[in-house]
Amino acid sequence: MYESILAQLEFTIQTITPKISEIDHLSEEDFPDDVIYRTRLQLIQGRELVNKCSNAGCCNLWKSQMYYKKLQELEDSLRRLITIDLQVKVALDVIRISTEMKELCRRWIKRIKWMCMGMAGDGFLT
């Protein structure tokens, strides 16, 4: 059981870390993201814990039980960050993008109408 959760977390950390780094890199520097920061911090701490657990081995029953509990807590924390916090962030980002797109469309429509009225007044469209 100890080895399976260790292997699973090691795989999760290895696959998620580059994606979180890319998201962080693509995010605007003026708009720091708390969810991404917490996820990166959790992944760093997780990597350290996985390395400790890998080096400790499973021979010592007390240590393996202690590390198993820590690994379980890490897995629960990562699962919460990924399934809840990041999903809420995605929903918020989609709403922000949608709102910005509506505002851009509104401005362009206003500008196009203004241009058409100006051209019609010059006899261009008649």
C-alpha cells in the first residue's frame, strides 16, 4: 500500500509539474495567481516528501506508517487543489474572458456604426 501511493504521487507530481510551470509562465506577471502558487508550492513539498519516502524504504514499520499518513495528506491536498480550486479558477477565467470579449464586441460595433454613419453623411454609402 505504501509503495503504491508513493508511486502514484511520484507519477502525479512528474506529470503535473511541467503543466503548472507552463500555466505560471503564460500567466501575466501583473496578475499573480494564488491557486497556481499554492499548487506549485504543494508540488515542491510533494517532491521533497516523495524523495524522502523513496530513500527511507519500507523496512521500518513506524517510518512507513508515518510517511504513509503524510503521503495520504499530500494526495488529499493535491486532489483538492486540482479538482476544486483549479476548476474554480478555470471557471473564473472563462467568465473574465467572456466579459472582455463582450466589451470588445460592443466597442467594435459602436465604432463600426460610427464609421458607417460618418460615411453615409459624406454620401459614400448612398
